[in-house]
Amino acid sequence: MNVSQLFGLTAAALVGLGVYGLIVNPQPLRKVLAFNLTGNGVFLACAVIAHRGAGAGMSGDPVPQALLITAIVVSFAASALAVGLMLRRFAETGTNSLAAADDAAPGEARTNAEAR
Amino acid sequence: MTTLALTGQSTPGGLLLALAVLLPFAGMLAGLAPGGRHAQRVAWATIVLGIGIVLEIAARLLVSGDALRYALGGWAPPLGVVLRADGLSVCMMLVVAVVVGAVAIYANGDFGTPPGTREARAPLAFWLLLLAVWGALNLVFVSGDIFTLYVALELLTFAGVPLVSLDGRAETLQAALRYLLYALIGSMLYLLGVFLLYGAYGTLDIALLAGRIGPGPLAWTAVALMTAGMLAKTALFPLHLWLPPAHAGAPAAASALLSALVVKGSWFVVVRLWVDVFGGMVGGSVAQLLAGLGAMAILFGNVVALRQVRLKLLIAYSTVAQIGYLFLLFPLAAQHESTRAVTGGLLQAISHASAKAAMFLAAGLIYSTLGHDRLADLRGAARALPMTLTAFALAGATLIGLPPSGGFLAKWLLMSAALATGQWWWALVMLLGGLLTSVYVFMVVVRAMEPAAPGWSPKKQVPRYQQFAVLGLATCSFLLGLAVLLPVDVAQIGRTVIPQAGMP
């Protein structure tokens, strides 16, 4: 297994873990962390692609790195917006779970209570 | 291949495309600096100027009969970024300009800061975000490469999410957060698809990519990731959960923007990808699956809309259903009926944009007049707001698809494409959807026509210009079907799949 494959598989694992966390966790903070995990997987995949450009005899491919820096800035701004919304919501309601009391499924009720 | 070689160069008037994107953002920054009541004036100046630019772009497109292109900094693809506006983009830019103008007139009432009143944060945020949504949408429509599309979509999300929670209530904050999370995972999946395509084909430019791409596991993975991401952002069934609370909870002017325009941005990206990038390789069962989700959305959205007790939630579920129609074009466009299906889908997007904006604004006026929007108690609304209820009915007729509305022409084109390609089941779904839509539109209109209780008086007199803005928008959507009288198929001008010699 060469370096590209190792990083490629790591990227796939990160994306998978992130998507899983995003779906199963009812708490928004964990969802945002999971989103960041997915993001890191995607960025790692991009870095692997840049590295493969080096395999063609060049000293690395600069285009994916330019894309990468843009994407990192965008995802940082997205996380900041999400955290801002969460803080405001916590200030309003004192709770930080996305499962509201009225639309929580019966199975979710317990986790919801714990989250509070 | 000559067209491909030319795609890297700017055409005369190409700079207008950059201006159409830059101007709203420049206006937003210019409005933020003085803040307060000045933001509204700056926004209005920007909107008037921006509509002028979009009209000029449309005129140039019609005169030249070819797509406008602008290579940023003079760099040609694959390294440079090209803005490109074909018939599809220009049609969408026109309708966005019209809806933004009408929403701005309406918002003068709800988010105006007349002299003597205190400046508040919500109006400032609204006017700036209105410009941001406009700029981001224009960027979606003119992007010539898939990474610029990603950036444009993120800008659109960042502008749309705060619009949901303008009033800062806990429910709307929750709706905004849920919307943001759906949108974020959607854009991450899209981004992964972009990186995979770049890794395999070494370019991000849509025209170059379309020439290089071929069926294979990697291309299929990229299609799946990018499409799934966009479906989450467009709120196609079953990823629609975030939409009704977000669109129904926002103030009326913001709901109109979100429901009419913002969801169309990510839909437009799916059309770009499936028709222009992967045109030759997707189709068959995958397109059937996409349209199947659309059909489920039509049935589910309409049935749930029928069971709502509040007007704004009813309209929001109606959006869930109407988004379904937008996805019926894919199996039809995959076959030889491509032109008719794409034009039909575009018309559906345009007529839904104008009709749904009119509906949400009408609901906003009804809410101000009655002090609530409970469906069971709408009586008296028609007496107090005859123009607004007419607008609601006209917009409803567009959603149902009665002639001569834009919705009628769109469904006619889609249905004839469905029958011509032997896919009668999609025509059946469209008919059934129209029937269900008519039930809830008539339900609202009939209840609002009931005479008011004796001694009842409106909670608030709404200004007449707001009513005229809503009626104007609804009339636009109702008369859009007359587009069939146009001498050329504007939507197809400058499309890469069509030889240039064939267009006037």
C-alpha cells in the first residue's frame, strides 16, 4: 500500500464516520463536529489528488491546493455560523437539542431529556 | 469542436456577467457600512441598477444568439475561471430579478424604516441578505465551472439561513439550524464529487469536462455524491424535512425569497450537471429514480398540504410538492426529447418562482390583516383584501396548471415529452398532482370568500402598493404561458449541445 492509498482510505473512513455522526446524533454541537470530520475527510481526499499530480513528474499540483484553501475557509465560516445559531438558541431556550419536545419520536424522548 | 475551442474567450458584453454578480455584493457591503435606514436606500439603488444589467444581458443574448462568456483576468480554462450565460441562465436571472424587485416593494412595508421610527436589526439584515441572495443566485447561474458552483451554493446557504431566523424566535432558530445542517452536508458531498472529477479528468470547466468525461465507477460515484448533495439542498422528498418549518417560520418577504428562489439554485446545479456535464452518460434507471423521488414529493407534499391548519405551512408543503415537478424533467431530458423537457422544466421553475413568491407575500398580507393565518378562520379576508386574494387565486391557478399560466405551458411541455418518449406514468403523476393542488387552492379561496363576522375589522390596514406588488407578481406567473408565442426558444440559446449554426 503506497502513501496515496493509505491517505485515500483514511479520507474515506473520515467521510463515513462524519456522515454517520451527522445522522445519528440529535445534538447540534455533535452534528457540527461530525460535519467537520466529513470536511476533513473531503479535504484529505483533495490533498491526495494534489499529491498524485506529483506522481506525473511535477512537484505537486497547485490547483487542488488552491481549491482546498477556499473550501477550508468556507467550511470554517459555516461552522462559525452554526455555532452562532446554537448559542443564540441556547440563550433563548436553555436547551441544545434539535429534537424539540413536540416533534420528538417516542424513542428519542429519553435522549432528549438527557440532553437537557 | 470549434465551439469548445471558443469557450475560453470572452464575448462582447461578457463583463456584464461579472457585474451582475459583483453589483449585489458591492451593494451589500455599501449598505453595511452606513447601516440603519441607509441600507434600504442602498439596496434599492442596487436593485434598480441590477435589473438594468440583467435586462442588458438578456438583450445581448437575443441579439448575438449565442451564450455570453467572460474569462476572469483573461485566463482561459482549464486554469482560468469562465463565467458563461446561456439561455437557461438568462431566463433564471430574469425571473430572479423580477421576484427580487417585487419582494423589495413588498418589504418596503414590512422592513421599511420610515423617518421617526427607531432603526432595528431585522430590517438591516433583511435588505443586506436580499442582495446577498441575489448575488449568490446570479453566480450560480453564470458559473462556468463546478468549483465556482460550490462557492456560489455556499454563499446562497449563508444568505438563506439567517433569513429563516430574522425574528430570532426559538422555533425559527431551530429551523435555521436544521436547514444549515442539511445544506452543509449537501455541499460537502458535492465538494467531494468535484474533487473526484478533478482528480480523474484534470479540469473543473463544465464545457471541457463534458468533452472528457466517460462512464466508469469514478464518474458514477461523483454523479451520485453531487446529486445527493444537491437533493438535500433542494429539499426533494425524502430530504424535505427541513423545508416546511424553515419556510413557514420566516417573515413573509423572506419566505418568498427562500421558497421561490433559493431552492432553485441547487436545482439549477442538478440540471447543469445532468444535462451539460453528464449529458451523455446518465439516464435510464438513475433518471427514473430521480423522477420517482419527484413523483413521491408531488403526492406526499400535496397530501400533507391538504392536512395543514396554517396557511403558511400549507404553502410550504406546496413547495415540497412543486419541487417534485422540477425533477420530472430528468428521465425525459435523457432521451431525444431533451429540448422540450429542459424548456418545460425551466418554465416550471420560473412559474413556480413567481407564483410561490406571490403566494407567500399574499399570505403575509392576510396574516397582517387577520392577525393570524389559521385556515379554519380565514373568513373576511376576501372582503378586506380583494386584490390579494385575486393574486392568491391566480398564483394557485399557475401551480395547478390552468391555461394560460406558466404552469400550464410547463406541464404541457413535460407531459408531451413524457408521452412522446412512452413514459406515460409521469404524465399521470402530473395530472394527479394538479388535481390535489386545486383542492387546497380552492379550499383557501372558498374559506377566504366567506363573509366576515359582524363587527369585525382588520387588525391592520395594509398599504395598497404591497397589494399591487403581489398582484403584479401573480399576474406575471399567470400570463407566463404566453411565452409560447415567442418566436425563438430563448432557453435554448447558446446551449453547448446545440450546433451554433442552428440558432437564429
